[in-house]
Amino acid sequence: MLGMAYAHAKARDAACGCETHGARKAVRVDPAIRSANTKRLRRIEGQIRGIERMVSEDRYCADILVQISSVQEALRAVGRALMRNHLRHCAAQAIRKGTKAQAESMYDELLSLIYTHAR
């Protein structure tokens, strides 16, 4: 089973236009988007540290849960930005310029991402 998962991952990796000398990289990322995502992730990191402090200080559970919801929404925002970039550049290139097998593999990857992240 693990071998099949590995083989599927290798096929998926090859389908994406993101493969560069064995290392997966995005085809293109707008510097403004990269900067915004980095800032969001740093803010999230700070929020996580704040939640950790709240837990260690035995703060009111409802207040901690509100902060956890805030972090989850911030992570979803980063995920949406990454998905948009992946669709616009990596997936589009694999579908437009790749072989039929590469396009099919990209469709499978996209469906998997949607099922995993659209909860």
C-alpha cells in the first residue's frame, strides 16, 4: 500500500510544472503574495504563542477557543492564497503544456487538495 502511495506521489510530482531538478517549487509566486503570506504566517505564529500563554495561565476556556478559531481562519486564508497561486500557475501549466497523463494527474491532485482543504 505504501509503495502505491509513493508511486502516486511521484506521478503527481512529475505532472506539476513545479518540478525543478528533483525539487518541487512553484512555477511562479507573485512577490507581493509571498510577502503577504509570510506576514500572515508570522502573525499566526504570534497568535499561537499567545494561545500557549493563555493555556499556561489557565485563562478562561471560551477566550482560548475564540483565539483558536481566529488562528484557524488565518491559516485558511493562507491556504486559499496558496491554492489560488497553485491553480493559476502550477496547475494551469501542467494542464495546458503537459501530456494527457500529466493533466490527468494534476486533476487528481486538485481534487485531492479540494477534498482535503474544503472542510
